[in-house]
Amino acid sequence: MSQDRQLIGAIDQGTNSSRFLLFDAECKLVSKHQVEVEQILPKEGWFEQDPQELVDSVRECLEEVGRGCAGEDLKRIKGIGITNQRETTILWDKTTGKPLYNAIVWCDMRAA
């Protein structure tokens, strides 16, 4: 593997899972990791998720790809793209950085 090999990462935090993918300059997949996320359905038509679980699942994906790179120097990552769940809403406390409530997922009837 070339020492000057540049890499690009992609974070995809979706409704059912989080994943991180790492590509080389030729768009070949170098490594990936995916984690399922729990869906909370407290009432009919309500769809929530634990915000901290969403953050932790992305962090786990990043860490696992880092461990699985078999000697790849992660300093060669030149950029990371991020995609997330359309209109899912989370309110965070600006002082503590903690979520105020579960994420209201885009397909929840309260988000209509």
C-alpha cells in the first residue's frame, strides 16, 4: 500500500443503522463498519431513538474502521462526508450537551 495513498470517509447515520465507510482515491472500499440502532415506539404512530445511542453508534463505527485498517495511516483521510436522517429532530441542552428528550424520527406522526 502506498504511503501517500489518500483516503476519504463517509458517515451514514440512518433510521435503522449507522455506518462508516472508508474509500481510497479510486473509490475502492478500504474498510467499513455498521451498527444497528434501536427503534423506540412508545405509542402508535410515534417513532423515537435515543440520541446518545446515535452518537455512540457513529463513534463505534469510526473506531472499528480505524482498528480494521490493517496499518493504514488514518492521517491520510482528507475528508469525511456526512449524511443523516432527513428531518429527525433532537434538542440538546446547550450547557450540558445532553439531549433533552429522545430523537423524534422523521417518520413519526408528530413530525408531519
